Amino acid sequence: MKSRIIPIISAILLASCGGGSNVPETVYEQQSPDFCVDSAYQYVADQCAFGPRVMNSAAHDSCAIYIAEKFQQFGATVINQDAEGVLYDGTKVQMRNIIASYDLDNPVRIIICSHWDSRPWADHDANADNHRAPIDGANDGASGVGVMLEMARLMQQKMPDVGIDFICFDAEDCGTPEWDDQGGDHSSTWCLGSQYWAGRHHVDGYRAIYGILLDMVGGSNCVFEKEAYSLLYAPSVVDKVWSKAIRLGYGDLFKNEKGGGVTDDHVQVNQSGIPCIDIIARDANENTFCKTWHTMNDNIGNINKQTLKAVGQTVLEVLYTEAP
């Protein structure tokens, strides 16, 4: 995923709305198409099958083609935004942001985004021998793209009333490795793809009413809290998403609690003038990221279908109930 976590804010249970009425709530009727988790899981597996998706590698380039072709197969108009990035140590890398759009003439647009690259270094692995090895990034990267591809497949059958832009950001997870951290602020070494996009939108004058970032949305033993920067920049979007999740029965995963702030792609989207939230998981038992984070264990064998389903169905419901 992201970069690193900014000191976790103590989880605070938000005050619930309403009084003590004993009147049962009306059963919520889902408005969106059923999210097929088996399809999403397969898209995650397909990405991992190329090998670690690190810049300047054949696996990275091949997977970029796969993602773009899948979106095109599902009826999207695709733009490949190529650029050169520079890593923390001066290494130049070739980046590609992949933008897949639906209903281009619709002026009311929503961004759904994720990063698609994988961490070049397993610098959080329990085995120090792995700290310079690249990871598969099944959860940290591929899970968000897998969810978006399944959403795109469903949009062939029925479009929401708003225009959708799926954005796959590159070079999110290439920030300074822990084994070469000399101290100081390294936040600018992360999220290179979204930094580039934020300064050069794929369409001149591009606007969207809001965005939703998906990061690490396929892990086990995880929960989603209301990320701090999301609450700062786009509190109404946070409330919209969490409300839908709870109504759909996913309140065990989408916790009505404040979480920490994370240096992630949504920060760049927000700074470009578009309010954007981050759906990002933490471990259910600790104030840390999922236990596979930046380790060799972030592979397809540790992807949880129930988590993918909860996130995918929730975001679909938000889109299909959004008024134009």
C-alpha cells in the first residue's frame, strides 16, 4: 500500500445518530448489480501471475497491457499516461497511469482509483534476507484493481447515472525503504504516479465531484476505519460510503471509528482540487496495517474474498445510488 502510516490516531467511536427509538429499521434494498467476488479474485490472481509489478521490469509492462486491455474489453475508453519518475535514490523509472472512462459526455463524474504497482522491497518482512526482494502485492495494489475491473465488467450491463473514471496509479509503493531511511521527511518519495496525474490531469480542465481510493481491500482479519485525511478533505463522502456499507450488512468491516492519516494517492487527488477518500485496511487487532504489508506473504494465497466482496459491493452501491 501506501507509503507509511502517519502516527495512528487513537480510535474514537463516533457518536451515533438518532435517539432510543425501538422502531425497527426498514430493510435496505440493494440498488446496484451483484458484485461477483470470484471474478474480482481472478483479476487479482491474473495481476500477480506476471510477477512483482515493479517499474522498469517486464512484469510491470506486461501487467499494464493486461489492465488496459481488460478495461477496453469491458467497454471503457482507456488513456495510458506515461511519464518518467525518479526514485528516492535518483533511479529513473518509467511510470504508467491507466485511466479507464465510462459515459464520457456525462459532466457529473466520480473517480474510483487504486495503485497497481507492487513494493520493490519486502522491507517489513520478518526475514531480513527478504528485505531487498520485491513483493507480489496481491493485497497492496492488485486487490484494488481487481475490484475496479469487476465493477467495470458490470457496467457493460448497466451504467450508473454518473460518469466513472477508473484510475490505476503507478509508482505509489516505491517510497524510501526502511533499510535506507536516514531520517527526515520521505513523503514525496511515495505516490509518484498520482503526483504526476495531479499536476497533469488526463483531460484538460478535468473535474470530478469526488473520488474513492481503494488500497489493501482484500486482506484477512482487517477492518476499515475512517481515515484522517479523508475526514479532513471529504467528510461527506466518508459518511456516504460508510452508511452504505452498514446498510448492506458490512458494519463488521466498516467501523464507525476514526483512524490514522495515511500518505496515499488520495492526498494528491485532494490537493489537485477533487475531494477524495481512502478505503484502506488495518489489522483488526492492532493499530497497524495488515500483517502481510510489505512482506513476501502479500500473495494471492492471503487474499480474502469476503473482504473483496464487502468493498466492491459497497462502492457499487454508492455509484448506483448517486444522483446526477
